[in-house]
Amino acid sequence: MGDDLRNRTGAAQVPTATAAYPAPTSTCPLNTNSGTPGPMAGGISNFDSETGLIVVTSNKVGGEPLYRRGVEVGRATEFVNFNGHMVIKEVAVYVRAMIDAAASDGKSLSVTSGFRTWAKQQELYDKYRAGTGNLAATPGKSNHQNGIAVDFNVHAAGGRYEWMVKNAWKYGFIRTCARERWHWEYWGDWAGQEKPEWANDERFGSGGHRPKSMFSVVPRIHTAQTVRKANWWNNRPATRSYCQNHSDGTTQGRNNSWIGPTNEHLPDKFDRESPGWDRT
């Protein structure tokens, strides 16, 4: 089981271009590492032999509630700490495999937000409503609260976003917020482990949480709802020096969010440079 989890691939992760869908509403603000992003400290940490991960057991009686569309769908008791951010164990195995693969390609990928408690989501929502924070979903309605959503440091220098666009689907992760290049969600086939019971809830869709293709939510060709100016490529400190005239700026953020820091539509670039990238 452990080998399957750490060396996973699967046909269910193969992306296919789909018909255009409306750009989804943004639900996760870029995390600033403030506050407590997951279960409270004090849980017991143990090595999990099946996954090869250090697992933190929640100290909350019954575990942390998981929410989908405002309704509790289950509980999580085991988490993995990534750079101070907790990710539920069932998803963490794929996060770990992806981070390790990126590292082998010379990309330093890290988690910037993972699982959120109700209290953390409420804090972010209150800041948004007060005009002091980024757009945030109503508590109970963010996929950070059921554990499938993970934010990554894609805006940092070093080709992280390009690597994610080309490879994240292999580990079951797709983008679901057209406005947020950093927000990725696990929509794979749970290869190497049994599908969690909470993932069978119909609020994830007919049949529960089922695999989605890479462009099924954020289409390959789309115009994003306005991306916040702070997150335009030409406004990011790490990229400003080489993308001053980026189309994020010339379109006032109403851009195709598959466009990378070099102002090129990345799926088209991969089609040209690495034919078959989306099938292998």
C-alpha cells in the first residue's frame, strides 16, 4: 500500500480538454501564514508505516469536522504537517509525492494553506467582510474545510507554476478557481488507498467525490474573473523583473489564468515542446 501511495499514477488523472464552463467563484484567499491554519497544536505525532509520513493525531474529541456546502460530511483525525500547515492524511500522501517529484526536478514546492478549521475560515471571512482581507468563502463552504483544497507557492520564482500546470494532474490535483493560480484541489481516484467514507457524500456530486479531468473546472481557454492586482504576474516581487508587460496587467487581471510568468499559455507551450505531456 505504501509503495502505491508514494509512486502513484493513474489513468483517472489524465487531463482532457473540455467544453468551456463559467469561471468559478473564488473561495480561498492567498494565505499569509497568520493564525492557525489547521488542527490545534498538541496532537500526538507518529510515523505511519503505510504511507511513510509523520502523522499528527487531532486532540479534538471525535476529530476535526469536514464540511461540504455548509454541511458536515465527516471527521478527520489524522493530519500531516507541511511547513506549519496541516493537510488531512488521505490527501497528504499525494501532496508528499508531488512535492518530492518537484524537488527531483529542481523545484522547491511548498504548501501555503491546507485544512482549515471553522474558526480559521470564520476569521478569514470576517476580514474579507471588513475589507481588510482577501475574498473568502462563508464558513462551511470552502473546500479547505473538507481537506481536498491545498494552496501552493506557485508565484515564487523558480518555475513552480509551470511545473504544477504540467505535472500536478499526475497526482490528482487540478485547479478549480480561475482567479487563483495557487489553489489546487484533489480530484483523483484515491489510488493506493481506500476512498475515505466522507468522500462518498453526494454533496461532492453524484456518486460522491469522483475523478475530474484537468480542465473540467477551469477550462483550457477562458477569461478569468478579475484576478486581484497583487497577484498579477507583473506585480509579484519574484517575477516583476522579467514580466513587466505581462497580459495580467494589460487586461487588468481579466486574463486566461493558464498563462504563466513568461506571458505564454502554458498548455499550448507544452503541446509544442513536449507532445503527449497530458497523457503520460
